[in-house]
Amino acid sequence: MSNAIMIQGVTADELEKSIRQIVREELAGFQPTEPELRFYTRDEVCKLLKISLPTLGEYVKMGVIKGSRIGTRILFNELDIRNAAREIPTMKYRRR
């Protein structure tokens, strides 16, 4: 036996409308979950990017990495760190 479905008595427009309605109902029930925002301290960012604190300070001054001051602490958003990791210039040659 084949797995064929036969539809009789339904026009193409009616079938299209019913399929659209079903898809709308399913999409209305879909709630995308937002990723949980994680914030890192300066020391954690330095360990993640394998850079020193003065280098992190230079990147903040240049605007490569954005830090948020919360009280007396400076915290860095995980998304900002990921974006900055792509923008940080890499050295092609070793320093002398």
C-alpha cells in the first residue's frame, strides 16, 4: 500500500486557507526564549580573551569592548565580548 492521501470535495483555495490557519495557530503558540544575559568582570574577560588588564583598558578606551558601570564595578555583556573578539586586531608578527 502507498501512503497517499486523497482529498475530495475541497477546493485548492479552501485547502490553502485551512493550512494557513493551522500554521498561524502553531506559530502563535511558539514563544522564542531569549538567551540569558551573562555579565563578566574585568578579570573574567581577561581570562576569556587571554589578555592583560592594561590591554583590556586600552580596548575599552578604543571602543572595541563596551563596559557597563554598575555602582563601582565594571561589567561586560557576553554578547559584547563575542562581538569584540571578532573585531580585535591580531598581530601578524611577534614584537621585537
